[in-house]
Amino acid sequence: MSTILLTGFAPFNQETINPSWEVVRRFDDQKIQASHTVKVAELACEFGTSITQLQQLLELHQPEFVICVGQAGGRPDLSIERVAINVDDARIPDNGGAQPIDQAIVEDGPAAYFSSLPIKAIVQALRTQGIPASVSQTAGTYVCNHIFYGLMHYADTHPGIKRAGFVHIPYLPDQACHHPGSASMSLETLESAFRLLLETCLLQNQDIRLSAGTIC
Ligand code: PCA
């Protein structure tokens, strides 16, 4: 039995819940395709600490697939992130009070890493089931991009991880009530989305050709 590691984040920026942990925790010890077991964990919304926690989890579980998930309040759909960049630039302090500005995540690391998830196949699979999803060209420069870069750097320097990437998700409806005008997605829809996403990762050896770019 191989392992899939799925992580969510602790609440931040005055929220009392983080939808990423709310959905991820539902998968604890679940089987996907009868070949993989899911392990879940909640990461601190803190620069540095979150990467240390993730590295410990990667060493403990030796997963084949790793998907980190975070909240992107205001985004309307599941954002399948394409690229992690080697910079921290925090608009607000993290949960530990740190606010790095223009700081490299890995000194002398590459400028960026691409996700190794089949991002286009995931978008297509979700849309086919009526779940809004898109490829996102930026995971921001806060703790989510930080963990995404830390994950991809680890995968690049340690053999064994087959595929790894990051997904941003919208607010839950309860949260959106406090942010009038913001989009939201129910926990049930998110749960269906992640089941489909995990199955797609296991079944899809190569990504598909699908236009998912943007024009500024
Ligand atoms: N979202 C933040 C950090 C934690 C989370 O869930 C982000 O997008 O960087």
C-alpha cells in the first residue's frame, strides 16, 4: 500500500476555520483506488515552521503523492497551482508574527518549480463533474507559495515522490457570509472534488493538452 499525503493549513487572518483543513481531515486513512492510503496533517500558517513540519511528515510517511491545500479567500473555484516561486513577500504577518519581505525561501534555490500534478487533467475531470476549477498561474507570495516551493524543492532533492503540487480553495459558505460578495464552495463539493482529484493523479500518467492560460 502506497501513501498519499494531504495537508491543510490552520486558520489565519482572523478566520476561525480554514477550509483546507476542514476538507483534508475528511480523508484521514481513506483508501483511494484500493492501492493508496491517505495520511493527513494540519500545517501551521507560519513561514519556516510549516516547511519543517512538512519535511517531518515526508520523512515519516514516505508518500508517493503529496498535495498541499490552502485557502484563497475570494477565489471562485479550485485553483490548481502551476508554479511555486522562490520568494516570501508577506502582505500580513503570519500566525507567529513573522512578515518576511522579498526573502528567498531557499537561498541559491531555482527561481521556480512547476507542479508535477497533471494540472490540466485535474481541471478537466473536475469540470466534467460540474465542479468549477481552473489552472492558477500564481500561488501568491505568502505561506501557501512558501510551502509549495518547500515541497517541490524537497521532491527535487529526494527521490521517491512521484507527484506533488498545491491546490487553493475558496471560502466555505459560513466564511463567505462575513465577506459579502465573495464566492464560496460547500464542504461536500470540496470533498467530491478532492476524491476526483486524487483519483485523477493516480490514473493519469501524463497530463493532457488543454488550453488553460490567461491573457493580461
Ligand atoms: N492560505 C494562505 C496561507 C494559508 C492558507 O490557507 C495563502 O494563500 O498563502
